[in-house]
Amino acid sequence: MASDSAAVAPDWRRTVFRLSRIPNGATTTSAVAALVAKALQVPTKSVKVYSLATTLTPWEMPPSRVATLMLLQNPVLLGSSQDGRNEWALEPGRHESLVLDTHFWGLTPLNDVASDNHIADCVAISGLASHAFGSWQPHGNDKTFMWIRDQLPKSVPGVRAILYGYESKLAGSESFQSIQDLALGLISQIRANGGALDNAKPLVFLAHSLGGIVLKDALCKLANSQDNSLERKILARCRGAIMFGVPNLGMEQDHLLAIVRGGSTEQLVRDLSRRSGISGYLDRLERSFSGIAAIGEMTFYWVFETSKSPTFDSKVGKMTGPHSILVDPDSATKHRVSESPSSVHPIARNHSDMVKFTRNDPNTGAIIELTRRVCGLAEVDAEDEGAKIPHNAAEQLNLVVPNGRLEDHGSDEERRQRLLEGFLDSLHAVGLDHRQALIADRFEKTCEWVYKRKRFISWLRQDHGVFWIHGKPGSGKSTLMKLIYTDRRTWQYSHTFGRSASHISAGFFFNYRGTSIQKTLEGLMRSILRQIMTRLAETESTIPLLDDLLKRPTFTPRPHDSWPITRLEEALRVILEQKRVELRITFFFDALDEFDGPPDYISRFVKYLASHPTGSSTFTKVCFSSRPWHDFLSNFSNGPNLAVEDFTKEDIRYFCTINLGKSLDESHHKQVRRLADAIVLRASGVFLWASLILKELVAAFDDKTPSLGELLRLLESVPTELSEYYHFIIRRIPENLRWRTYALLEAVVRARSPTELSPAYLWETVLISDSLSYSAARDALGVVGNHSHAEPSEDDSFEERRRDILLWGGGLVSVPQGTNKLSEAPVQLMHQTVYEFVTKLDFKDQVLGPLAKVTHENGHAFHFKSVLTFRLDRELGPQPGADLRLSMNHGAEAEETTGRSCQPFLDSVPSFIIFDLGSRLLRALKFSHKGYLSPLFDDGLIHSHMMFATFFRLRLYLQDCVLHNARYLIAASDDLLRLIIVAIRFGDASMHQQLLSTLSFLLENGYDKNMLIAWRLFPYVLEQELRWHHSDLDCLEVFEHLAIVLLEHEPSCATRRIPVGSSQENWVLPLHLATPMMTCWLLEHGADPNGEDWLSRTAIDYLSVHSLREVQGLTGSAREEVNFRAERFRRLYQSTSLIVRYGGKRGYSSDKSWKSFVAALQNEGFDVSEFPTMLEEQIHTTMAHEEESGEGLLTLSPAWINPQPTGKKPSLFRGMKRLFSKWHKR
């Protein structure tokens, strides 16, 4: 424990204060001192300000400031330091008060950093029964120094120091908060203070004692949050921490229990016990935290005390008890003292004093250095940098290959129809416009009021502008938007007689609970482009515009078209700026608050759509709905808008009256009006709440006939806030069903594809969710409750599973009626507010209660069990669907979000099942569109649990295997490097960093099989990426990084010969074949820029003759793509420039060829002025004739694998050789 400097001071002169809400104009410490002196009526010289920083609050404009200060005399206005007050409002003659406090709760910045130099925020979290400032301050009368404030910012320039304070006292505390509550509080403070903003800086932490446990729990909660949530953004910023005396395995606590026994904080103290560290909360937390830190590549240092601490003596009520080791080294470091000595640091102080550094403390320098390392400032672990994928704009190049136009045959109408269908098909995505169908239609004649609103009708009659429909969650915005979008009257009010303009309506309904395509700008643009183009084909006057658009390259479908966002924007821009026909487009967008991105971004897009480009014949207007968030208010509140809840009272009354009348017999009809009025009053315009409470009231009549008073009391007992009402629903679910409730809701919010929302799939996934092994999961699919696995009819099966899902969901999910196809009736959360409830960080605790502490699995883990247990077996075929590809990420996501490996479950899968699934998976992938790597897809490549884990990027599984057997990877004979190449080409960009991390882990832990073969394979793979798959630059770049990882691990590869052509005697050096990134690495690590190949060619020779001829020879078919050619020339120029700068020369190439090379680069727009004249000098002249004739210019081929005849099946590399021999003949 640390002493509290502000708790029992004899006067205010030894107390450090925090002053907040300082006006932005007070930019100096003297100005702040003058403000305080005026407010406290003391001399200015008696106020000493030690720090002044800008507030962290992001919404203050201009931002206020925060200071720490001391007073040299006792102000009368503060009263006695013994009266218990710790906060005061000061009035220095301003409209807004200054706030002076001694508690330091929340986040307190201690210094400012210029934005250009700002590298990280360092947050200090104090320990149990401590003070945010005082616990870091040395003992004694001098309180003018605190190392985090006064020394850390100077010693680590670019770091902003921040204190985090929270209520953690023990004696006399009325708080019953748990460690989990404290962790939620920390996350809430970081989020509220801009920690999830796009411009937020990396986070590092200093954590003492309990503060470290709070931090670990917070990191686990952040990891378990949803993708793209604010919490995930915070986690992505976390770089690591220095942990001071953190009781990872528990601590001595008898003296603490003497303080809190019987009090509200007793459970918190018991959670820090040594027993908790062996098999309780602390043990489980450490396991999850370790995995999350490893996957997140965070850096942690563990500082431990080496002196005993005084303990609490209950007899005298003071810290005068026997001295004891509160947190021993094993607990403070989790045994890292022996296992990882470089990550630990001892301090010869007791538990409290170990963070109280003095001005000249010998420990400060070491801690400062560790802080620099966590911030990434020290040259530590530089070898890992090769595995990082830097952000780049490769995707913006849009290097795609056109499919070639359809042949010009058939009538104009037939040709147009083919082109249009190709365009529409290329934009189609599963579930793209599914949300609109799921929105409930209005009840009878409700919502009629919208067509009586003069401002809305006036907007409909205009040709431009934005109309904003906003309202509380659950007020009925989506239902209203569906009516407006589909009702004929919307078109009638918009139509202008006597004008030839064509009217088009296009809409999109965002769905944050759905798949990615349903909540992104990409999905919106895909949808509205399809709708606009479809409507253009329906009207004779717009056919010329349609024909003109379909002729443009932007609208031409391309192979494996991914439609990058830049191309979607271009297609939309062409329509908005066209001048051929008069076009009026009205856009309808529902739930912009469910857009998966910053609200300001989608707001700017709406404004862009509603603007009218100069000279354009397209006129647009936008109607959208959302919650009244700040960004929407600031952008659209001054224009035409309406709040839905202001107009729904009569609709709610009508809805309740009709439904109560239908549900009750005539004897109860006299109660209907009173009940309806009571519901309207409590609903406050929220239609969803009214519909939910209506079900409660109707259900009350099932068993008996309650009185009106009983019904009104029931109505009063139900919370009016939706989130509280959902808690109310959960509490009513029987305890024995709570696990299935948790599993179902988790599986729904973690779903990655439409298949994973089908009742049949979810029903089975919930059944196996608590299975600890493969065999147990298979058994669970046989029987559930009283349900047998005997095959029922389709109708019975659907209804049975629908009833189970609705029972487990407690009314929070819905399964559409009217269908009996299990795979086509997606389960949905009842409302976006339910999604927000389920994705709260404390959801698990709310549903599972005490069981939450022993539960680490989430929806990703449940989905991964399904993938292993039945999905791969059922769905693997010649062309595995996109659904299955997305589902194969769940294993890695389960590790990433829980910090725990799936080793027990995966190891329980029989080896023959792994081999069978692996063979079928690779056979399916072999025939996918990534065709040139087909020779790599050996059916038996995935034949072990190790290979399965590698392919699925289960790094924690591999880590656990290494922990159990240090030689696990050293002795491995599996071809994991080839498998990683396959996985990269199969996977998407989101997997690439995981695969690089997996490779680094394999190499760091002793795996080295087939290193030379893998290295020789990389130039071939990179070459083929450029030759065949130039539209996929992400994949090309990850192969480059992968090659550098291998070079870092085995530098000798940099000088090894790479055989080419048909003979082992023909070879080149890596520099001849390297991409620009690899060229840079090779030259920086000493590669000879004039190294020669088997024909005495330098790298300059190879690039200026062989590589240039190859690029210029790309004629015919798709390889004439302009962007592709430009990309190849760009890479050629970059590599040549790098080699020239390192002194590269020509070996034998002639003056003519060199001038042709330079001219070719100039023609492509590259600056060749830096190429020195020395390149005109040749190293050799005897082989120039070969260049002129083209001899010796061999295309890279994997012939370097010696095809020794054996009785075994054909090798991978012989297959590659055959593949390329066929390619050369074309």
C-alpha cells in the first residue's frame, strides 16, 4: 500500500492540489497562480504552480487546462484540512468556476507535448488504498517533487505523463466495487478522454500493486470487445507497461483482511489472495492477459520489491505490525525472474516505497530506460521490425486487370443487358440489402403524421437538401424510414409535372448487427449504384446515359472483382457529374448511427451527395435517420429535421389499445384505456419499450385475471430505460439456461457470415458451446434436453429449434416467421439497443454472475468449435463458399479476444480427422482463383495438429505446445514455411500480420526445416505475384516482408545463389531478383551491388536488360493494363535507383541497351538524372553479343530442385517446373 499525501495533513501547505477548468488563455504558470490567488484571496506569491497541461477532454473548444500546485499559506476559504472536503469550486470573477481538488480522480495530464513530437501517453495507475499523486511521491516534508511529473517528461521527450486516480481506500469504505468494476472505470476514463480517437497516441502504463491487476483486467476486457469498437481502438494503442509489485500470483493479505473484514471491500481483497493466484481469479486473469499481451506484441517489465513492508496492527489501528514480504518476486514477476530475467528489475525498497523516487534516486534511471523501451525509443527487439507491415497506399493504386469486353454481337438491347447484368453481379454481395426486409412494417395506420409535416412535404418538393429524422433508441426511426422509402406518396409529392427529368429513389438501411457489407460505406455505395443502374435501364430517356456509363472502364467488371472503395467513389462521381440527361435522385439512408466508422465521415458523405456539382444534370437530395449524436447535431440540426418521439404518443396509444383489445376478452376491455394511457406516459415516445411491456401485460392474463391495480404495479416495476429493461429480462431467465443465453447472444454478435446466423447452425453451436472436447461436442449434437437427434420433418425441426432459440434468447432475439428453411431464416437481435447491451464490457458478468469469473470463452471460441466439429466436414467442396472462408478466422480471433489457446479442444480432435479435413481443405483451395500456386497444394500438407494450428494462425496454441515441450518446434519435421506461403495466398489482408507473427514465433523457437528451399522459393513467388496477381498488392507486400523475416533469421541467404533455368549450373544472386523492399534490405546489410551471376551480369545488367524486356514484352490480353505496366516500371526504377546509390555498375550490357533502358524509364515519367555517368562504363565487354541476341536471358524457374527419381509421388517442385514449362510455351 502507498500512503496518501492529501489525507491527514496538519495544514494545506504540504498538500498538492489539482486545478481544472482553467481557461485556455491562461498559458503560463504565473497566469494560473494569479487566478488562484484571486479566487482564494491570498497573495500571488503564495501560489506555486508546478505543472500546466491541456485537458484531455476532446469536446472542449477551446480546451481548458489542468495544473498541479501547492499553497505556501493556508487559505481561509478552504477551511480546515481535517473537515473531510477534497474538492472546491473557485470563482475568480468568471462565469465558469475553476475546480480545485486533492483527490485527483480520473485522468490528470501533467505536461503538454507538441503534436509533431508526441510519441506516446504514459498513464500511471496507483495501487490499493493509495492516492493518484501521493503514492508516487517520496516521504518527508518536501512535497515539491514527484518524478512522473518533474523528471519523466524531461527524460523521455515526446511522452505526455498522465495520472489515473480512483477510489481504492479500505478502512471505512462504503464502496463495494470489484476489480472488474475498477477495470471498467479505467476503460471508461480513457474512452471519455479521447483514447479511441483516430489521432490518439500510443498508450504505455506505469502500474503499482492493485493498479497492475486493474490494468490486466482492463486489457482483457478491451481484447474481448467487438471488432472496430472504440474499445478495440484503445487496445490497438496499448504498447505495454512497467508493473511495480503487481501481485500476479497473489499477496500477503492477513493484515488487509484485518482492516476490511465484514466490510464492502472484503471480496476485492480476497481476490488478491495467494489462493486466487493458484486456482482462482488471479490465475485465470494471468493466463488470459499473457496471451493477449503476446498476440498484441506488447512489452512488459516486472519490477519487484526486495525489502519487507510494515503491516497493519489491528490493536492500535496503525501500520506498526510485523514486517512482511507483501508481494514476493515470483508473484510480482509470474516466475519471470528465472524464465525471462531481461524483463525483470529489482528495487531495494518495500512495497509502498518502491515507486517513491527522490530527486537523485539511483532507481530512476533504470525505470526511465525501461519506459523508453516500452515506448519503442530504445533499440530493443529491432529484429522484430522486419515482421511489421507498414501502412501504405498500395490499395489506392487499383492495379486491376480488365476482363475484356463482351464481343460485339447481338442486338443493342441484348448487349446492354449482358453488360448491365455483369455490372450488377459484380456489385452483388450476400445480405447487401437484407436489413430493409427485417424491419417491421408500421402497425396499421401509424406514422401517418409524417405526411402532414409541412417541412417534410416542402423538402420532398425540392430538388436538393438534406432532411434529418432523429430520435431516441427504439422510437421507431427505421419503421418510419421504411414507410417513407416505399410509400407511393413520397414519389407523388416529389414529382413535378411538365418536366422531363427522370426520378430515381435509392436507399440503404445500415445494420451494425449484420455482416460487414451491411454497415460500411462500401456496402452503401454498392447498393445505391446497383439501384441507380437498374432504374436507368427502365426508362427510355435514360438509356443513352446507361449505355455511356457501361462503356466506361470504371463500370467494367473485372476478374475476382473486389471493387475497392476508390473505384466505387469514381463510379458514383461519374453519375453525379454527368451532363447527358436530367436526373433527380433521392437517397434514403436509415440508421447512420450504425455506420461502422466515424460519424463525421458519414456526415461528410451525406453532404457530398446532397451537393450539386457545377454544370451537372444530376440533382440530388438525402433523407436519413440516426440518433441525435453530436456530429449529426452539429452538421444537420440547422436544416429541416424532426424528432420521432415528439409525434409517436398517439401511435403508441393506438397500438396498445388495439393489441390489448385483441388479446383480452371483453370482461377486461374497460381496463384497456387506462393501461394504454399509462404505457404512453412511461414510454416517453419509445415505441420499442411499449411493444415489450405490452407482451408483459398480456402474459399476466395467462394464468389468472389480475386487477387493474396489479397490472399498473407490474407496469411500474419494469424499468423505462431499455438497457435496464434488458437487465430485467436477463434476471428472469432461469439459472440453468443462462449459459445457453450467453452462448447464443455471443455467437450472434460474433457471427462473420449469414450462415452463422441461421437457426440450424446457431442451435448446434449453442449445444456444443460448453463441450471441452471434440467427442463431447459430437455427443452433444445427439441429444439436448428432451430433444432427440432423430430426424424430424423440416417444419417440426424448424419450429423446435426456433422455440429453443427464442427460449434461450429470453426475448432479446427474433427468428423471422413464415419460412421453414433452417438455413434461410437468420436470427437477429431484436434491436440495435440489444446489440449495445450484449457488447457491453460487463455483459458476461450480467448474464453468468459468479460463473463469469471462470469463463474465458466467447462467441469466436464457440464458432471455432463448430468449424472443427461439423462445418468443415459438411461444407468443404470444390469451391468453398465465402461464408466458410470467413468462418475460418474464428480460431485466431478467439485467441486474440480471450488470450487463451484452444489447445485442449483442438488436441482432442483425432489425428485422422485432422488429416482428412486438411486434405479436403487443400483440395478445395487448389481449385480456387489463386491458381498459380496450385503446385504448392499438396493434399497432405496439413496432416498434423501443428500444421492445422499454423494454417489457422493459432499462435497461442503453438506457444502452449512449446511451453509443454521446449523441443516441439526444434524437432518438427512438418513443412510449415510452405504452408504459410499457401495461407498467405489463400487469406485476406487481415490475416497477413498474424501469419508474419506466426512465422516469427516459429523461427524464434527453433523451427528451421527447409529454410534454404523456402528462401529460394520466395523470388519465384514474388515474380509470379507481379506476373499474374498484380491486383493484389497487399499479398505481394506480405511476401516481401516474409522474405525479409527469413533474411533476418538467416542472413546467409542474402548471398546464396538461386538456380534458374533448366540447370543447377545456371544461377543468379538474390539482388538480381529482389523487389525494391528486399533490395533495400540486402544493400543495407552488405550485399555487393556489383555481384555477378553465372553470366557475369550485375544486378544493373539484369534489371536494364532482362527485367525491362520482360515488362515491355507484356503484350496482349489482360497484361496491357496501364496501371499494371506503371507498377512494374515503378518497381524497376526503385530497384535500379537503390543499386545505383550504392555504387552499382553495368557488367557487360552495351551502351545501346543502357540508353534504351534510361529512355524507357524517362518515357514513363521517372527522373533518371541521379543515374551517374559512371554507369556508361562497363565492367565486362566480352558478353555483349549475348545481350543483343537474347541468349542467357532465362526466366526464373524452380528447376533448382533436383528431380531425383524415386518411388514417391511427384514432388512439389517438379510440379512447379512442369507448370512453368507449359507457361513458357504459350
